[in-house]
Amino acid sequence: MASDGRREQNIRLIIEMEDRIAQCKRCKSLLSCIRKPSMGKGDLEPDMILVFENESKAAQNSDKLLELREMIKSEFNASKIYHTFMVRCQPKACAIRSNTSCYLENKKLIDRDYKCLLSGKSCEGIPIKPADDNIIHCLPFLLEELEILDPRIVILFGDRVSDFVLKSYGIFKEVNTGDAFYDSIGRLFIAVPSTEEFSIEECHKLRDHILIDENLA
Ligand code: SF4
């Protein structure tokens, strides 16, 4: 398909998927304290997709996320990069919510300005890691996104992202940081450390993997 046609199709399919994500209620307990689920961002005909576990670790620290994207872009001289999340709704631990009546379960407890309706102050919930159930519920959206955008390279940040995504593609080997795998259609997956631990040295190692891949191509 011509590039313009493919881009238009990708935009249409991504918008349609994001509408479903915005309506999704599979993880009811996560919905009270978020305004909206996290969506992917970047080039819609990407060569490379970066996958983070959830937004708390990456995008809430937007400086870190931008720094990381820029590091990868300049290392590979690549502009067609997209990033996304394995779990879209950020789980939070909150003492105020856990002390309130169960009648408030499944009610939105946060307003447009991110103020808590219970305390009247800014949300004080502490971002925590998603449970395995949340990952299993949300993973189909990520797999759909990868199928739509069809990148040649997928970078998996952190052990849990690597584990769940690779198993979804039928890769059940033990995964160590820096390992690279191909799926059945030859797409390259590379397991890298989590965002907090990802450094310029890791970026150089990533480059080595991709150069090997290009030599094989
Ligand atoms: S985390 Fe994913 S599966 Fe769970 S409610 Fe949010 S969008 Fe739906």
C-alpha cells in the first residue's frame, strides 16, 4: 500500500482502537482515580515502537521520557519512532479511598483538574505497579496496536513488558536484558532495562543488536 494510504489507514484504525480504550471498563477498580487512559504517541508509520509498562514510570516523568526518546532517535538517526504502554490505566494506592464507603466503588473520584472529590485537594494517590490481571486485560490493545502500526523493531522496557509481550508472540524462553528475538514474521523484539535503568550504554548495546539485524536483512 502507498505510504499516504497506509498512514490514513493507520490513523483510522488507531482512532477506532483508542475510542474502545477510552470506553474500556475491564479493570473497574482502576477507573475511579484516573481521568483518562494513556494512549500511544509518535509517528504513525514507525520503524520502531518503544513499549513501557505503564505511564507512571515513563510519561508522568515527561523529561525522562523525552530524554529517552531523543537518546534513541540520535543513536539511530531515526525519526519514525512511536511509544506506547502495556497497561493504560495507572493503578494508585490511596489511604483516603480505601477508608471510604464501598458505595463509592466504581464512581469517578477525580475531577477535570485532577482534584480528589473526597479530599478536595490534588490527588495524593501513589502510582503503583499494575497487577498481572490488569496486564492480561490490557495486553490485547497493545498487540492490536503493534499489528496496526507494524514496526520492524519493538523495544521492550523492563522484565514484565518483555515477559508478557514475548509470551504473547509464542516466545517462552527465559529472557535476560539485552536479549533479542524474532517473531514468526521476522519482527525484531529487544528486551532492555526499565526506563529508570536505561542508560546511554544500554542504547549503544541496542545499536549493536540492530546493526546485526540489518546485516542479516
Ligand atoms: S487498564 Fe486497559 S484493560 Fe484495564 S480498564 Fe484500562 S484500558 Fe481497560
